[in-house]
Amino acid sequence: MRIRRFTEPIFESLIKICGYSSGFVVLLIIVFLFKEGISFFGSSPVEEGFTMYVHASNPVKDLSAAQIKDVFDQKITNWKALGGADQPIDFEFLPKCIDSYMDSLPGSLAFFPSAQTDGKLKSAIPIKIDKITVGKFLSDTEWFPTSRPAARMGVMPLLLGTLLVSFFAIIIALPLGLAASIYLAEIADERIRKILKPVIELLAGIPSVVYGFFGLVVIVPLVQSTFNLPVGETALAGSIVLAIMALPTIITVSEDALRTTPRAMKEASLALGASQWQTIRLVTVPYAASGITAAAILGIGRAIGETMAALMVTGNSAIMPPTLLQPVRTIPATIAAELGEAPFGGLHFQALFALGCLLFIITLIINLLVERVSAKRN
Amino acid sequence: MANKLETIDVHLHYGEFHALKGISLAIPDHSVTALIGPSGCGKSTYLRLFNRMNDLIPYTKITGQVLMDGEDIYKIKSSKIDHLRRTVGMVFQKPNPFPKSIFENVAYGLRVNGISDNSFIENQVEKTLRQAALWEEVKDKLKKSAFELSGGQQQRLCIARALAIEPTVILMDEPASALDPISTGKIEDLIFELKDQYTIIIVTHNMQQAGRVSDYTGFFYLGNLIEFDKTKKIFTNPSKQETENYITGRFG
Ligand SMILES: Nc1ncnc2c1ncn2[C@@H]1O[C@H](COP(=O)(O)OP(=O)(O)O)[C@@H](O)[C@H]1O
Ligand SMILES: [Mg+2]
């Protein structure tokens, strides 16, 4: 008795410490993520240590990353298209000497290391490059994070790709999951249920790389041959694999919800002459509706956040606009694929963190939705 | 009077457990039969034979005959079970309205049986709510959720719901056990009214209630039917010692 009185406060404070510290760690992670992600905005898309120069007489004072890329790709060849005088653009990537190059060419545009040129220039002046903003990040339709001289960091194709893959994943998974959960909860006899339920729960625990591998070996060739495509790694293949991955969650959560329908409610329905199907349709499913919704949202959450399988089967190209039968690139797959090659602390690195922030916000919204739906239940 | 319902040597096993041990009993048409006995003796199980509700419980085995109007209801095709349940209404121990409006609760049985004529449904809802002595209390809030009603009102709603599909038999499993005395009185009055048109079997724990509402009484004990007779006879001059002990409160 005495020992109890002595140990209880200790356990209590231990539990409290654990609670506080894990909360603190979570907070720290979020702060870290957003610190890295936010410092991305306001920086210049031109690689650090380099500057874009124009001839001192050039009336054009600023350029956007998109315009620079177009010049680089020779889609724009005249200053007129950029709001300047009618003269051809002479683009030079890392000239030997900036001044001697600039002097002779009034239409010149050069990409040159900034440190070597400070205060020693006669005819070349730096041109302002538009900073990266949240608006541009969200609306730009090109993702070329490593392109030089200026990187394009438009999240639109990735965001749309993620939403497309997830949306179709849920379109596939929800009816199947609902049907399977109804079967398990209402129709399967006890013996079958006792075997199937743990098997399905087990499926939820399989590492996603295994699903990805399965997708690569089975789903991708299937999609390719069914639709007669040049490549099978498509948004559709991603949707199918993610649907398979989301199924266990959807099935178990909605089966639990269906089983909360009171027996008395079902018996009342059957006793009134309703068939089993009528009872399921009119009593059991409506009663479990909010739980089923929560299951669907959880499934979407799983699909949106899924990295490995998406990386393996979607083909990873940021095509705009993304379509079902073409390769797509999702946000998590982008982060996973590019983080290794992005220089630590650089612009690309920060851009990937900004993607992480976006993903965090999306999943946060989904979780809040789940909370609201399941709160309505009580 | 003809026998509406009859069981002949019915045994029921829940898995290994022998819940009904050879029950033979004939229940006359247009009568109220009370089933009494200590809890766990098989009253509910027996009652649920008549609308095949026990079928829903896995590992249940039933032998013997259960006749309704002379036909064995355990020999009908499984597709006819819904139809059987339409002719046998049931009121459960705890009020169990659907999470729907008052109107839709009563209309439910009609709708699932394929009736879509709205004016017929409206008439039927009003008629059965009146029969269940609930109409005056709910006529202005038919669209409100059934959960807004009191327990007693909910139970009368469940009775109206059972009556709406015009069954010929009504099974009541301790319909007043969760209710206050006033609601209980209303339900008993209702049973009295319904007796002319229906064959009613009511399970009850309450001796006075059995005495007040029923014509016949069956006493169950440990899965056996000990005695079945006119209610008056059972309560004044039972032929079995166990029955007398139970009625006089010496056990159970
Ligand atoms: N679903 C079931 N599974 C197993 N045993 C049951 C089940 N339902 C009832 N029983 C058992 O059958 C016996 C009779 O139950 P029941 O008919 O509900 O009794 P009563 O209604 O007289 O209280 C009890 O011993 C009970 O434990
Ligand atoms: Mg009972």
C-alpha cells in the first residue's frame, strides 16, 4: 500500500514527461519542415553564386525564370518578346570574360559567376530575376528544379498528378472496399470472417515497396497490354496499386463501422419483412455512413501520402496536364526521388521541403475532415 | 377456436446448449398468451421461433415442427421467410426505432414490402399510430426523429410500426420491461384492444401483467414448458408444484 502511494506519482510524472516530449518532438518536426520550406520562397531561381547579366544599355530590367528557360531553349530569340528593343538575343552560358563579351554585343544575355565580377564591370549590368513566390510555386506548370540558368519550380503538375492518382485510387477502392466490408460484416459466416479479417489486417502491414514490386510485375504490364500503350508505368497503374494498398484500411475501418449497427436495429428491419439486402441498404449502411466516410478519407490519406509504390509504378514524369494513361509524378515520389541528388541546403533542397509542407497541409486537411466526420457520429 | 400457432416437440440448441427441450404447445387464434418463467428459461427463444428470428444466430439447430395455420414454417422456401415475417409482427424488449423520422419508422415495413402508393402509406401510418394510441402525441411532428420521443412513446411507435404491415400474429418480448408504470398501462390497454384482430404472444416477467392481459399462460422453466393453461387456472389453481412456487414468488 505504502509502496503504491510512493510509485504512483512517479509513474504519473513519467507518463506526463513522455507525453510532453513526444508532443514537443512532433512540434519540432513541423517547425523544421516549415522553416526549410518557407525559406524557399523569396529566393532567386538562379543558382547561388551566379548572376544573369545584360548589356548596360538594355531597357529590359527583369526576367522571370520561365522567360530565361525559354531563351535557353531558344523558344524566345528576340528581346522584343521580353519587352525590349527589336534585336536578337545573344545568350552565353558562362562566357570566358564577361566584359569583353558584353562590350561588343548590345543584345547579350549572360550567365556568369557573380563573385568574380563585383565592381569591375563596364558594360554589363545584372538583371533582376523574379523571386519565387507562393503563387508562382502553386501555379507554375513546369517542374525543372535543376535546370540552369534558372530553375522552374512549379508544383502544379505534381499536385495534379498526386490528386489524379489518389482520386482514381479511391474511385476504385471505395466500392470494392465497401462491398468487401459488407460481405465480412453481414454475410460471411463466422468461420470465414475469423480467417479473412486478420488476413486483411495483415495486408495493411505489408511494406509499400512490396506493393510497388507487385505493381511493377503484375499491374504495369497488364495496363500496358490492356490499353496498348508504349509504357505501362502510368497514373492508372499508380491508382490501381494505391487502391490495392488502401483497400485493407477501407475494409477494416468500414467493417468496424458496419458492426456498430445495433443488432436490434437489424432485427427490427428483418422482423418487418425486409430482406437481408434491404436491411443492409436501408438500415446497416446508413447507420454506419459516417464511419464509412471516415474509412474513405483515411484511404485517400494513405493514397496521397504513399511514396514508394507511387515512385515505382507511375513512371515519374511531370507531364502537364496529367492524364490517366500517361506517366505522372506525385509529390511524395518527387521528394523521395530527388532529395538524394539535391545539394544540402540549396534551392532544390528547399523546394523539396516546400513540397513536403504542401503534402503536410493536404494530409492535415484530410485528418481534420476525418475528425469532423467521426465527431458527427457521436 | 382453431389453433393459430402450434409447436410439436421443438428442440433448440445454441451450439452445445440445449435451450428448448421438446416444447409442444397450441396457441388459439385471437387470443393473448403470456409466457412466464425465470430469466434464461427460454421464453424469448421460444417466441422467436415463430418469425424465424433464431435463424439469424449462427450454430443454432432446431428440430420438431412449428406450425402456423397448420403449415410448418420451417419447411417453407428460404425466399418465403420475408413473407412469413410480414405476417408475424414483433415488438422487442427495448424500444428499437430506426434513426429515421417518426413517419418513416411506421412506413418502413410498407416500403420494404414494395408498397409505394403514398396516400395509402399516409393513411396506414395514421391508422396504426391511432391504434397504438400515439397519434395525438405525434401528429404535429411526424417529420421529427423518432429518437426525440420518450421511451414509452418509442415503444408504442414500434408497436405501430409492427401493426402497419397488417400481421396476423404479434410477438411481444417483455414490451413494457423498460417502461414506467403509466406507459406500461397504456401498452397493456393496447394489447387488450388488439386482441380481437390478432393472435398475441407476450413474454413477461411481471405476474400481474400476465394476469391482467392474457387469456392463456405458459410457464417455462430451464427450457421446458412446465404448464400451459387458461390464465385464470394457472394463477388460481396451477396443477404443477413448480408453477405454484414461481407464481407465489418462492423462486425466480
Ligand atoms: N444467441 C445465443 N447464443 C447462445 N446462447 C443463447 C443465445 N441466446 C440465448 N441463449 C441462452 O439460451 C437460454 C434461453 O435464453 P432466452 O430465451 O433469452 O431466455 P429468457 O428470454 O427466458 O430470459 C439462456 O440460457 C441463454 O443464455
Ligand atoms: Mg428474454
